[in-house]
Amino acid sequence: MEKHVPYYMAYPMPLQFDDERTEKRDLEYLKSMYPSTAKIILPYVEEECEKMEYEGSMIYDEYPDRLQIRLLCGKIYDKVKNLPVVRDKMTEETEGMAQAFRERKKRDGHLWDLVEVLVFQELFRKRCAKRKCRRRYF
């Protein structure tokens, strides 16, 4: 007696594309749960990272240059720090800090850290997407 294999087991290729859709849906859902400040900053991060998305860009190097990433973060930070919503949150957070700490830091540490983390996450996402595009299915 011969066993028949179901269609989805004989041709497993379409299931791989479902994984990509699931990953994208998960990412969008998790982005919707970001704190409000991160939601405000994210479009600026995505815009700057899209500008860096070209063949031979430093973001696709095996070991991206830390200085170039810091310069990219600096551009985003300069755009974001003067937004009214972000500026109001910065003053609320730094109100209780000591004066010496404020003078020591040229940049708001929390905002700078948030920008850096969002940039690293976006660069990671773009690098993974490029690696997946280079895969060939024969």
C-alpha cells in the first residue's frame, strides 16, 4: 500500500514566506508597544537609516564603524532634541537630577541612549533583510 504525502509536505517552499509575514507582523506589533518617546523618535531613525541603504554602505560592512554610527546618531539626536514633546519629557526627567550631573553631560543621556538603541535595532533589521534577499532558492 502506497502512502500519499499531503501537498503542503511535498512542496514546503510556500511555508517559508509565511515566516517572513509572521516576522513582519510581530515587528509591527512590538513597535506599537514602544513607549511614546520611542514612537516619536522612530520615524527619524528609519528615515536616516534609509538614506544609508545603498550598495557599499557602511551599514552593510561586516564590522560597521562605531564613529560613523555615532555620527548618524548625532544627526538624529539633533533633529529630535528640539521637538516640543521630547523637550517637555526631558525637562520632567531631569528636574530631579543634581546640577553637577547636568553640567557634566552635554547631551541628555537617556535620550541619546534611546536614539542609539533604536539605530542599532534598525541597522540590525536592515542587515538581516539584506541577508535574506541574497538567499537563493533553487
